[in-house]
Amino acid sequence: MAFDVEFAVQDGRIVLVQARAVVGRGFPEGGDAQTLWSRANVGEALPGVATPLTWSVASAFSERGFRQAFGSLGCRVPPGARLVGNVHGRFYLNMSEFMRIAAQVPGLDARTLMEVGGGEGAELLDGRRGTASRAGFLARLPGTLAGLLVEQVTLARRVREHDERCWPRYRAERDAALGARSDGELAAALRRALGDLDDTGTLMLAAASASLGSHLLLVAFLGWAQPDDPQRLAQALTAGAGGLESAAPGMAIAELAAQARICPDLAEGLLHDRYARLEDLPAGAVRRGLERFLERFGDRAVREPELRTPRWSEEPRPILRMIAAALRQPDDRPEQALGRARARAEGLMVRLGTELGWPRAALLRLLVARTRQTAELRETMRGWVTRRLGAIRRVACEIDRRLRRAHPELDPDAAFFCTHEELLGALDSGGSTDLVHLVHMRRAEHRRDEGRPDPPVTFVGRPPPVVLPPTGNGVMRGLPASEGVVEGPVRVLGGADNGHGLEPGESSWRRA
């Protein structure tokens, strides 16, 4: 049997730190030599290395979510299946397992599955459908369709009720003084925040499934009625949708920039990065607007799925820099840009309606309206997932303060190098659980993984050995976020927080 041996050398003496048997021959947990792994989609949502707390929360959340999604389609998920894998601290999806489960659905091929996931490698999944039985899927189909219909019909009402029910409690818990609570009360708060994330995630997944289904149905209809590039047509017809939660922060920042232009001294201070805190801003419309902004979007951040990342409500300087970046752009109000996009979409709709005739044009309008509505519902629920993550972070920050008060030798953010189960165990034990050694070890592992180049977006078996990038003027490779080709100046960013340095007309690039 092979062993992984860790040791240290002190004054010429070798000290054995730990030794453990090597299992899985280096394959990510849940996979083998034939497993196809991909981070094409999740890598965009959470790039880079996740801390142990983030991994423990997000992996459990994702595993439950994917099982729920497959279950709602009538698929059976094997109890021991691992759908999410940790590769050098990065999130990856086990696409081979996805294919084996999705093979229960007649007509679903590997290419469709990979396209929905946003990645490549469909040819690597061909022939890996396994022995999934479609008989059970077909037997469950009437009940599955009935359940999906009820879910679709009631979705808008459930999202609205969730919004109305959760805002008051969210505000109360956000403003609560966690420092005054006992360890047991803090543990209860963490369990409640984790439970809220699960409940919100269940509804978010239903909205995301409805949005994806509506989009695919629209594309399928266009492919039948107007087969010339139906994917592009579907995107053009649904452009300019208002009310998207994901677009609201950007629109609010553009509005704040427009207000700042009225005050030359304030605009000058923003452009020269003179304000570090909300309190530094002069009283007036921009400061009041920023207070309202943080009230609604304070739990947002760049790379917000990582729980260690400070939120805008904690460090508003990134927002001030975004306003400064918007000041460097032409004064084009977001509602004007949306209006132009809606006008183009309506013009396209009228033209297609003339070509298709009344019955098919009416159906097209219905499908476009449904696609826009479900996209809004999906983004509303994604906003709530962000707030739930913010609630977990607030509790984790209080646990971190208590950990470092009891163990001054710990560096800040110690709690984020523990899993949520370990934090709960420490709180429930009344402080008798010693996490110091564990935190030191996890922090070292995290630094090691951060120092590694990102593994390939898609690979089979295990990631290839680390190869250092060339130091000369070689080809620069990155992770594309959308299709298409564009020419223009590109600014290489050292990190996501440096985006405020972009000049008008520049695009950003981040090393993959």
C-alpha cells in the first residue's frame, strides 16, 4: 500500500507530521480513470480556490440541488453518486455521473447535456450512458408531468410569497447583535441560516429549471418555425427584459454616477479615489442613494459565493470605485439602453409575426413572455441565495472573533478554514474542541492550492501535472465567459477587485 507522508526538518532532525494511505490513485473523490470532470459553468460562478467553509456549504447545497432537479424530471439518482468534486480546491461537476442519470430521459444526448452545462467534451461522454433503465422513467412520466405543471403554474405566486415572508425576518436578523448571544444561540443561528439557504435554494432551483425549460421551448419553437439560428433569435427576442435582480446593481450604480455628475467636487473625489467609507461622502443625494443601495444589495460582492469574501455592506469602497468607473463612461442611462433593446426586440417580433402568420405569432409572443417572466423569477431567487450566504457569513465572522479571542495565535478568518459541521461542533462543545491545528493545516493547504495554476476546464480521470506557464511573450489562455469575437484593447487584471481600473473601451482578462 502507498502512503502520503508529510514531514518537517528542524535542526537537521526529520520529524514525521502525518502519514495516510493513498486512496483513489489521485482521482477526485467520486470518480475514476474514465470520469469526465468539468467546471465550465461552476467555474464562472466561483472561480479559484474555495475555503473549507465555502466548500462544505456549497457542495452540500449543490448535491441536494442536483438531486432535486433530477428527481423533478422523474430520474432516479443512485444513493452513492457524487455529482460535485473538489479538484485542488476548485469546484468541478462529475459529468459522467450526470450522463448516467440523465440517460433515463429518452432523447437526451451527451451534446445537449454539455451545452446546457456550458462546456465542451460531448464526444467524451458518448457511449457512457451506462445501463440506466428508461422503463421506470416512462412509468413515472404521468406523475412527473403533473408535478411539473403544478410547479410551473404556482411558481410566480410562491416566489412572491417568499419575498413578502422573508424580507422582514431577513432585516431583523441582519441587524441583530450576534456578539450578545451565547455559543448555543450562535449555533442555532448558524443552523437556521443553513436551513434558510436550503429552503431558498429549493425554490431558486425550481425557478432556474422553469427558466431553462422556457428558453429551450422557445428555441425549439423557433427552430421549427424559423430555423435560421434559433438560439440567436431567442436571445434577441428576450433582450431588454426589465426587473432582473442581477442587472439591478449595475443600473443603480449608473444612476448614482448620473447623480454624482451634477456635483463636480463629488465626482472629482470619486474619480481620484478619495472616499474609503460611506461616512466620507458629503451628505446629499448620492450618499442617500448609496445607503439605499447597500440596504438592498449589501450582501453582494465580487466572487460572492466565497464566504470569506467581505460583502459590500462591510467594505463599500468597491462600490465607490464602480461609480467612478461609470463616471468615465458616456452618460447613457440604463433605462435608455433597456428601451432601445426592447424596441429592437419588438421590431423583430413584428417582423417574425408577419412571416409566421397570426396563430404562430401569438404562440411566439406567449413563449417570449414566459421566458422573460421565468428569467425574472430565477434572478429574484438568486438574489435571495446571495442574502442567505451573507447571513451565513455574518454568523461565521462572529464565530471567528470568538475563536481568535480564545486563541490569539490564530490569524483573521480562521473560521473559514473549518467546515460548518466543525464550527457547530465547537460551539456545541462549549469551546472544548480545539481547532487551532486544523486551521493551520487547512490554511497551508489553501495557500498551496492557490499557488497552483487552474486545472483544465474539462479533463478525464485526474488533472494533468502542474506545468508552469511560460515566462516569455507566449500565448495567454483564459476562461471565456461568452461566445463571439471582438477586437480591442485588453487589460490584464491581477484580481477581480482591480476592475475599477478599466478605461472606456477596454475589456478585462483573468488568467484561467
